[in-house]
Amino acid sequence: MKLELGQDQLQKYKPLLREQLKISTAVGDPNARGQRNESLAWFWSVEVDLGGPDQSWNEECEFLLAFHWLRAKALRDRWREEMLLVKLEMDWTCKFFLWKTTQWGEHMQESLEKRLPGHGCYAGRQSQMYSLLAQDAQAAFQDLQNVLIEAGDE
């Protein structure tokens, strides 16, 4: 038997695919790998009026949708926190390199005042190395900051 569906029903009810029928293990292990791109199958978001004496189906659907929404919100919040931490770590890295530049520069001055040219040369080289690391980090992180700002706007 073949059902004749109207255009509005064809838009509302899409073909049911095999991968949409698999059981989600997110309840058992919400932190398992590979779940960040999972989404609910289309039929969970179809509005169906199942009014009548037994409302348990609607309640279960509402619970599932609420659970999925909370899971998606937790994932989004986790990524926002991670983006914040990455930005701070980039800043801390640059500040650390600049602090080491200053520290080795002071060692160089002390060594030269004590007439220890070998020590002063080594300290000067270390200061220059950390200065270059700071410059490289700032340049690399500037490009990443722009990407993170764009990602954060979404």
C-alpha cells in the first residue's frame, strides 16, 4: 500500500535513515570521545500533538529534548571556557618570555659590572633568545586571537 502525502507532509517528515535509529550512549557516558558533533535525529524536533488521556509520550519527548539541550549547552560552555583559557595562556606565555628577557638582561648587566665578560655574553644571548621568542609568540598569537574572536562571535 502506498500513502499519498501532501507537499506540507513531505517537508515535515523526512526520510528515516539507519544511522538516525541508533541508540545514543550519551546518558551512560556523556564525556565519551566523538560525541561533540552528534545531533538529534529530525523526528525528535517534529511537533506532534498527541493530546489525549496518555501524555507520557509527550513528557518523554520533552525530557529527551531538554536533556539534549542541556548537553549541547554544557558543550558550548566548555568550549567558551576553553577559549578563555587559551587566550589567557597565550598572554601568559608572552609575558613569561618578556620577564625572562628582562631577567637575563639584568644578569648581563651584573656580569659586566663584575667584569665577567663570558657570563655577560651568555646572559646577553639568553636575553636575546627570550626576546625573539616573545616576538614570535606575539606574532603567532595575534593571528590566533583574530581566529578566536571570530569563533567567539558565533
